[in-house]
Amino acid sequence: MSGSQTIEGLISNLDISSIVDSIIDAEREPVSVMEQDKAFKTQQVAAYQAVLAKFLSLETSASLLKRETQFNRYNVSISDESLLTATTTGQVPEGTYSLRVESLARNHQLASQGFDDATTALFGTGTINIAVGDDGFTAITVDSANNTLIGIKDAINDANVGVTASIINDGSASNPFRLLLTSDETGAAQNIRLDVNLAGGANLDFENGSFDNPETVTFSSQSSSAVSLGTSASFSGSKNKIYTFTVQDSGTIGTNNITINWSDGTNSGAILVTEADAEVDVLLDGAEFDGLKLAFTSGTLTAGDKFQVATFAPLLQEASDARIAIGGGGQGSPIIATSTTNTFKDVIPGLTLNVTNVSDPDNPEDRVTIKTALDASAIKDSVESFIGKYNDVMDFIESQFTYDTDTKESGVLFADYSLQIMQSSLRVAVTSRIKGLTGGINSLAAIGIRSDVNGKLRIADSAALTKAITENFEKFKDLFLNSGQSTNSRIEFVSAANETVAGSDYNVEITQAASKGYLQGKVISDPALSPLTLTSSNNKVQIRADGLLSSVLTLTERTYESGADLAEELQQRIDNDDTIGALGLAVEWVDNGETGYLKIISGTYGKNSKVEAVVDSTETSLYALGLSGGTLVFGTDVAGTINGEAATGNGQILTGNDDNATTAGLKLRINLTDSDLVSGVEGTISIIKGLGAMVEAAANNITRATDGTIARRSAAINSQITDLGERIEDYEARLERRRDDLHSQFLAMEEALSKYQAEAQYLEAQIASLQNNYL
């Protein structure tokens, strides 16, 4: 509103404000039209955002259907899940498998003798040398600052030697605290090795078993004899257990013969006490049992008196591999599979088995039956989910294109040409036949999925869909997945990008095959002719493979009488290393007659593939093995072209460059070696885009954030909205100026009327005066 003073018709008696407002309202009609247009276009943008969400959901669903993992759905039934469980990790062949769990993978556990206190400095000083498996010893220093049981436990744990130390309290009346050592990893090779050298105090013993002192369980107040270990008692058993002794008849030691029954939970017997302070052997079937001997002082024993003696064996748990026996029912012979952990991968293809318990060793028929079958229902659900997402898009578009003759209303995108194009492109992608697919399954219609009269998908023939999944699974998958057909088995299709153009007979020309890097050692004498002895002074090696550094590898101290034996030993140490063991390195002995050399080959291909021996001036093993100063050879990336277009190699993977007209993003695995290369074309590949990729690409053209159809259309409408807003602001400003002008004009009119009125009054006064004078 203008800041001008307004005159509300003081002279003219007109409602000037209302008159001005009416004039402005009439002249503002174009603004109202533009505001309605702006509001409508804002609704259009909102509608496009809603349809974008539908297309994005469909794009995600289509993207899943072009992935192999989406179809790796299997039913796995296990007859006894108390023994093992299973998860699928890939394609699982349908079948029935019978197996036994022979053993579990376990950590090595050792315990020391007992001590009466965990915090008092009981121990001598010196070193405790610890190693696990074939690793070299690590020396742990014990001094006056840590020579308690807790101090030694903490020192071992801080050393990070692959062993965890803890203190257990076995609850016994004397010396209950023991140091427990547990290897961090399971597996038969993970044995703990110890060399304890402490002087000036107590020592730790992890080798010798013992008996604890007898402990009273229930003794009559009338009993006066005391029981102790015999002086020559020496534990010869191997299991931790508790002997329980119960007095059978009351009597006096030395006067009466007293029978005392015993049991260790498995075995039982009786001892006869005939005199005081004499050793009594604990016998089983007439033979000394576990070396236990007891002695009783003079006094009485009462029937029912009970006491116990606990045994201690340092080996609490042997290190072991997990073992399963596959097959072997009836007259067959099973396959034995082992694992250092309780997990078995791909023993049955596509399955990971986790064993949790052992089959009954006394019952050969205690077996686990695993049945695997394709989960057709889950795969069908995935297809139905895709159909649902597609129909959601079509329902929304249909709601926009519907006109209600009663309400005279329609969707804000009614007859929108861009939305019609989107709908058409999506229908084409979904209903098209896939060129290049053979075997009859080349469209949704071929598996019982058809469009209804409204253009939405429906499963018209559920039996046909189920049959396609269960009887033609590979061809069913090809309908949705990208695939490639090669004329050379060593040129494999890996994947195609949205930008890759489907086509046949794309020439593949390889100019350089991929290779693995390797370390070629210097020539040494053939151990078969000159045996090579490795000792603690020359048996350590450290390898860096593809940038990862191994721990120090300690080869077994012995004499090697063949190059192959030496290579096998180094291979085993590499395979057992936590850092590089899973990289797939291979060790070879290359025989040159009287000499030869070790060759360590990387497990990967490409220019970054390499193997190095780390030189340490304090070690002589590199020299003994010929690895010091060996030749380092880097691997190479594959190089070549696809369909005459440039491609980039990374290891064995050849990928079409991003700006290629036909092969952008196409990935091939080239398994050729240099000796396989020929002058010209090594083979051809035909690329087939599956339905998943086609629908994803169609949806992606619509949903791309910057240049997708919806983004471009929304940007155009938003530009129009902005333009309308600017035009409305400009028109409103002009109307305000028009309002000011109108008020100014009415003000001028009022001023003129006021002047005319004053003049009229003056004239009237003059006339009246003249009339009075003449009268």
C-alpha cells in the first residue's frame, strides 16, 4: 500500500479507497491467473517428485535382479543342528549329503601347578620363552617388578605372542591359583611351547601333573585320624578328576582293619587301612592306579566319613583341527576334510558349515544329513516384488492420466508428454524380447508374466513361472542377468555397465597377457646333492607380498635333502602366516641339474603384483636359501582392445573405457598367457543385456539427479515457476504504483473540488451582499 495521504471523499462524499481497490482488483486479474499457474506448476513439481520415488524404488528392484546373488536362494535342511549349522555363500548344487563331525578345532590350553596367592611375589626372576606353533620364541622378562602370578599373567598378555594368560581359582583349600595359558587360535598346529628359566624363587611347571592334598568333605566329630598323601605318591595319570573316599566301617587305625571305598566318577574300588602312618596304595583291579598313595595317622574313623583328593594334569585341552567325514555310509569310504577353525567353506559348494559338536564316537550311524534345494519360492518372491514396484509406477502414472467426468478433475500431470514418454519407455523395457537368448525364455511372457488391459504386470501362469525356475534355472537367470557369449573359453564375460551396448561378435584383441610378479632366488646347490642344514642361526625369513609384510617365518631346523622339500617347507610357513597366508603365494624349486633356485610367485596378477624377501643383516637364511639379492620381477596388466575400442587392464580384468561408443564399462577376464596370443583377434564376445539391466537403465534415464528426464522436466517447470514469481512481483509493484497514482488523482480532484467549493461560497457571499445592498 502506498504511503500517500488518502482523502476519503470529504468534498466529493465518494468512498475513494473502495473505488481504488476495485480498480486495482480489476487490473490485478492477470496476477491471479499467473498465481494459479504458479500453484499448478508447483503441484506438478511435487507430482514429479512423487513419481521419482516410485521410479527409484523400481530401479533398485531391477538392479537387484541383474545380480547373480539375488538368485542364490537355497533351502538348506540339517537333520541335527546341535552338531552343525550351515549358511549359503553362492550357488549350491541340489543334493543330499551325509557326514559325521569327527572332531572340533580347539585351542591349546595348559595350566601351571597351584599357588596359595596371586599377588605375592613368589617367583624367581629370569625369562619365560613362549612360542606358538612353528613361530620363534619370544622372551618375556620376569623381574622384581612383576614376579607375582598376576604380574607374569600381564607380562605374557602384553607381549602379544599369540597366547592369552589368565588366572583360575580351582576352589581347593590349598594352592588354588593356577596360571592358565590358551593359544589365541585354534588348530592342531597351534601348540604352545614353553621354556621357563626362573631362579631365586618359585618356578612355573606346565609339564608335570600332581595330586592336591586330601580335603575333608564330611567327618564325624568322633573321628580323630588325619589323612595325607603318601610320601611316594606321584601322579601318573593324564586327566583332571576328583577321587572321593567314603569310610565303610568305623574303627581305630592300627587296631581294626578299616575299609574305605573310592570312586573317581568312572572307576571305583576300595582300600584297606591296617596300620597308622603307612602308605596305602589305591588299586584298580589289583594294579596301582594313577600313582595315588595315602597315609593315615593314629586315631579313629567313623563310617560315612568322606574326603576327596583332586588330581591335576597340566594339559587341559589339546590343540586340534576340526574334522568332518563326508559320505562313507554302508561299505563306502568317507572323504575326510580338516579345518584349523570350526568353519568349513565350500566343502559342499556354496555352503559354509560351522561345526559345534562331535558325533557320537560309539555310534557310526550318528550322522548329519544336509539337504539342499533351490528355494523357488524366495526367487519367485523377488520377481513378484519387482512386478509390484513396476505396477506402483504404472498406478501412479494412471492416476495422473485419469479424468473424472463427474468432478471435472484430473491429475496435475494429465496429458503431460514427458510422463507419457517415461511410461512408454518403461513398458518397452519390460515387455521386450531379449535378443540373443536361446531356449525359449527370452521375455517375461515366456515365464507366464503378462500385461493386463491397464498395462500392469501380472503372473498369468504361476505354473509356468515355477517351471522356469525349477527346470530351466540357468536360462531363467539369463532373462534377468547380463551375460556374454565368448568364442574363446579363456575370454570370460564378467559384467556390463548401463553404458555398455548389447551387441554380437565384438572382437577382442590382446596385445599383452596379465602375469604374476615373482621373486627368483639366486642359484644354490641342489640339496639333493649337497644337503642344506637349517639351524636357529639361518632358518628365519620375512616376505613382503603385494605390499603386505609377513611375520618372521621360522623354517624347521633340520637337514633338507631335496629342493622340493625345501620349497614345501617354505610354502607351509607362508600359508600359515596371518598376514600373507591367504594371498595364494606359490613356492617352486626350479631344478638346473646340479643347482637350482627357489621361486616365490605372487597370488595376484598385474603391475602391482610383486614378492620381496626382506633383507636383515642379522639373518643368514636369505643367503642360505639364495633369496638375498634375488631377481624381483613385477607382474603385468592385461592390455588390448574390445570391438576396436580402447580398454584398460587391471590384472586379468580388461575394462572398456568410459567414453567408448559400445563397450564403456564392459569387463572381461582374460585368462590367456603370452604363449596363447596370436596376431590379430583372440576371440569375439557377444553381449546380452538382461531384463534387470534394461529396466534399470530405462529407470536410470528417468531418475538421474542432474540430467534424468524428471530432473530436466522439474528444472524446466521450476524455471517457469521462478519466471512467474518474478513476473508476479513486477506486476504487483506496478499495481502499487498504479494505486499511488489513483490516490494522487483523487487527491487532486478533492483539492480542486475544495477550491471550487470555496470559490462558490465566496461568489454566493458576494451575490448575497449585492442583493442586500440593492435592497
